[in-house]
Amino acid sequence: MSEEAPHLVLADDDETVRNLVKMHAERGGFAVATGENGAEALSLVKDDTDVVLLDLQMPVLDGFGALERLGKEHPGLPAVVLTSVDEASDAVKAMKLGALDYLTKPFDPDELLAVLRNARRLRAAERENEQLREAIGGTGPQLEVVADSEAMQAVVAQAGKVAALDSTILLTGESGVGKGMLARYIHASSDRREQPFVTVSCPALPRELLESELFGHEKGAFTGAVRRRRGKIEAAKGGTLFLDEIGDLPIDLQPKLLNVLQDRQFQRLGGEETLQADVRIIAATNLDLDQRMREGQFREDLFYRLSVIPIEVPPLRERLEELRGLSASMLGRMAQQGGRRKIKLSKEAIAAMQAYDWPGNVRQLENVLERSAAFCDGGVIEARDLPGAVRGSKPSGRVPAGIGGIALSDLERESLIQTLKICNGNKAETARRLEITEKSVYNKLKRHGLM
């Protein structure tokens, strides 16, 4: 299914301008509703409206009046204004009334689309934060983090303790274990919870675009930079900036991030103005940053600034007792979002899932459940509805406590000792053989009094 087109409401009493803006916006992928004045524009605003574009000089209700009403009736909805070249003071007044940006007539089509797309991105971020605030409620964090195992209960307890601090947090763990959800939980538990939670995926963009995405840019900073644009650090003002896969941050951008962490200051790309960074930073990685530092791909000073409070999220195979609760939560959410009845798991399906190692962790579990729910009959996922890899998996090697009179902790201790002997004490090789992170090896050694 293709993504729904973003919705633009446009108001201008000049039919030529209306048609011209509508043409370029629709070519840029927007669905456009038009009106001749501010009153008509307000009547066209719906829950799915992403941005409003207003001419300032209109009959009935001008742009200034429309801006005031928008701020009261639709807080958080981005508005952009159209002005003439000789109306600079009007643009300033409009910005004070809450306008996100302005365009001067005659406008450049590329500049128009750049402004509208930036507004649309901000609206998407605001909607995410509205959902976050709803999840929080008024009494504390209600984001669902299933913690039916001792390992996850310890993680959630630690996250809750440090949430009130403004210290930087580094979340580690394999891909798909739920680091993003934990970051949202920390934000929801913090004093910054009413402000934005903004995510940046470090490997998702090429280096040039990632720098602009983080720090913003000035007009003319590079080819295609037709006007100033705020970066994610500014968008997260007062809230939390979540840097996902921080281990993939290009080495030449790391000093700029270090400056944000040390001095709480930054500059837009191509700019000279020093801006304040009022954000709490949570970073996450599935890479071994110690190894990245040894390879010269990650700065040691940045690592220490990021890992003021390190929290490791264990893989799903180490907390299989959570499968039932996680699955019920995910299936309930799928039913709610899809407007269908809730689907359950049969005992045979649960047994098959508990015998699987889940290399893709919680993310893989969600994909498996979504796929299986689509093919099951009668509202119950049977073992036969699961993918072959899960259905036909061998036992994961996870032995229930008490089998043969041996406690799980003793089995884990013995496994560590034997693997270390095989690897001649090499902890990195031990981690690889046990399919856990090197940091997990150190933590387990400490827990069992082996170092």
C-alpha cells in the first residue's frame, strides 16, 4: 500500500496564485484543498491536515487572524505565510503569531516544496509526540514495556531511575531487541515528556544529508539548499533526541556531536551563528563500540560522553519467558490498529516459538506474528501458521531451571568457563561463540565472580 499523500490547506484571494501553488504542490505529492480567505481555510482544516499555507492580505479573515485562530484551535499544526517583497515587517509579525516559515511572491517552486516538506516533517514529529503524550496519560508513563523476566525487569527499573536525570544514555544490544521502545519509555518517564521525542537513524542517510538532518543548514550551504532549514537538534528543543545506530555515525561528524554533548552548542551547516542545544540525548547501537574505537572508526572521547549511563538490553533468547506477554501485547495492538478481533496463540504455537532462538529478536517476533495472523483461521494462530523456520526449529538450548537439579545460573557459569577455555581467554571470541555481545560477557563474568 502506498503512503497517503500529505494534506495542504491553501488560502489566497488571488486565483492565479492559488492555481500556481496548487499545481506545484500536487506535483510534489501533496493533496491540496483551497479557499479564498482565512475563514474558508479554517473550515477546511481536518485531523489529517499536515500544513496550512496562508496569504496575509485577504478579505473576510486575513492571514494574521487565521494564524491566531489556528494557534488556539489546532495547536501544533504548522502554518506558512505568503508575503510580497515589500511586506517584510508583516512576515516578522506572522512569525511572532506562530507561523513556521514564510515565502515571498513570486516564489521559487523548489523553495515552495522545500518549505512544505519541512513543515510536513515537523507535523509528523508532532503527531508522534501527541501519541506519546496520550500513552503517558497524566499520572506517569503508560508505554507498554513487557518485562516478565528478571533481566528486563532490571533494565526497566534502571531506565526508570535514570529518566529523571538529564544525563546522556547509551542503549546497547542486538538489533531488534527494543532499544527504541526503551528510549521512548525513558522520555515518557522524564521531565521532558511534554516536549518532542525526535529520532535520527544514523545509517539511513548519506553523510552529507545526515549532517544537515542533525544540525540543519543555511540557504546556499550546498547545492539544493534553497533556504534555511532547522535540523533535528532544533526540532527536539526541550525534549529528547534519540540517535539510533550511533556506531554508524561518520567519523568526521563525531566532533560536531561531541561539541553538542560537551558545550550544548552547535552551528547549522554553512552558518556562523552559535545555537544552544536544549536536548537530552539517548543513543543506541548494536555494534561493539570498543572494537570500533580500536579500528579508529569511533572517537574515544565521544564514547565516554555518550555512555555516561550505559544500559544493555538483553536479546529475546535470554528472556523467552516474555514470549507469551510480548505476543499478547503485539496481537492486541495489531487488532486495535486494524479494526479486527484480537487473535490468540495456541499452546502448540507457543511451544514452537519458545523452542526458537529468535536471531531477529522482538522485531522478528512482531513480523512473524503479523504474517501468521494474516493466514490463521478462527482467530487462533496454530503452529502450522508459523513460518517454517520457527515451526521446525530445534530446541534453543535454554534449559528450564531445576532440570537435573542444576540451576540456570550454574549452567550459565559453566558455559562461560568452558567457552573461555576453548577461546584461550579471548572475550571477543567467547562473545562470538556464545552469540552475545562482548559487553554481555564482561557483565556475566562479573555477576558470577569470575573477574
